[in-house]
Amino acid sequence: MTPLRRRMLEDMGIRNLAANTQLCYVKQVAAFARYFDRSPEQLGPEEVRAYQNHLVANKHLTASSLGTATAALRFLYRVTLRQDWTPEDIPMPKKPFKLPVVLSPEEVSLFLASVLNLKHRTILMTTYAAGLRVSEATHLRVADVDSGRMVIRVDQGKGNKDRYVMLSPRLLEALRSYWTAERPKLWLFPGDICGSPITQDAVRQACRKAHRACGVSKPITPHSLRHAFATHLLESGTDVRTIQLLLGHRSLATTSRYLKIATSTVCATSSPLDLLPKIEPAPSTSAPSHL
């Protein structure tokens, strides 16, 4: 390990960046160094610009992926190497704003009914019922389910934050049936490797298999169930602040995007066309052709 990589890892550890973020940043910086075959300490803003152009023109990265590479380089130069560069020296790409495609309650029901494996169906049901990220659902422990208080504890979710989410009576019934059949001990949804939880890839594969079987044309991923959770709560009258707490969003603005999707807010308002008097075609005023 080079001294620069070691120092960057230390800097990220001090700031308590998530393990996945640290791994991603190191990979991005390593790719940057390989492209020029030189240490990043010997490179400057012009090389960063050339590398960003390479990622766009040759690698065809999306704005999101380019943003990840840019964030890694910003951390390297601003924090680890302490370069006094302006934000424009390492410009961050603007991401297009896209609203998620939301499943209806009927589509969620059809999808879950198409998951034949009991463990896979239960974890996907939990993801929807509690609005969990797939990384949070896979790391649930048996002890996190508190039937006395009817809550589920999410331990160290995104941003290294704990939170509690609702435990619905119907989900509790499903979890009890699952526990009776599988008898998990530590991890609520154990994986194939002894002592480890189920992997996120295994959940995604189960999701893809059920998607093909259920016949729903909309895209479905585990995160689609989280989107559906938030939207369906909003449409049933739950306030945005409560949904923010359940989802574990840092900013209310992130949660507020569901206001743009929910039919209770978007479609409940009348179009001004509906408020106009009945429109009658105007009588023809053209003169007869024989005059």
C-alpha cells in the first residue's frame, strides 16, 4: 500500500465515511492514477479535466457515475493532499432530475405473490412494509424485530444512523411464519455463507426472477419497493415529515419529491379546463359559396 493510499484511508476513517464509500473512492483514485501512469501527487487540475473528458467521451459514464469519480478526486485533493483548489478546478456534473416509476398497490401485491422462495418473499415484503433500503433489509437481526413496541430497529443505516420503523401486524405475521419455518438465529435473513447475512445481489436476483414471472411492465428493483412505500403512505394521508423519519432521509427536500408523484397531490387538483363553462363550437360565419 502506498503512503498516499494509506493517508487517504486514514482521512476517510477519521471522517467516518461508510466502508462502501471508502472502497469506491480508493478504486476511483487508483483508476485516475493508472490512466496517467503517475502518482496523483504529480497531477493537477488540467489532468483532472482531461480525465473527466475521458470518462465522458470514451467511457460514456452517466452523470451519476461521473459524480462519484469527481467526489473521490475532490476528497483526495482537498482533504488528503490539502490543495487550495476552487470547486471549478474539479467541476461536479449536474445530475438530471428524474422521478421514480412507482408501482401501484395492486402491482406490489402481484409482484410479491410471484416470489416463490419463502425467505426471498419475506425480505422483499419487509423492504416494502418498512420502506427499507436493500442494504438495511439484508442486515436486519432477529433481535431488531420488537413485537412488543411494534417497531423494527434499523442499525446503522445510510449515513451511519440508527432509526426505528413501523412493524405492521401483517408483516409480523409473515415474519413469524418465516421464523417458524427457517429458525434464523443471528441474522434475520441469513446467507449461504455460515454466519453472514444474505447478500444484496441475492435479493436483486430474486427480484428480477419475480419481475419476469409477475408480468408487470414497470421496472422493479428492491428500491422500487421503497419508493412505493413512501408514495403509498403519502397517498393515504401520512405527512411528509413522518415519511422523512421513516425513510431516514437527512433532508426534507429529498422526501418532498414524492409530492410530485403521489396522485393525492398531483391528481387531486382540478385542471383549470374543468372549471371553464361548457365550450360550444362557435357558429360558422363564412358566407355561402354561391354569393
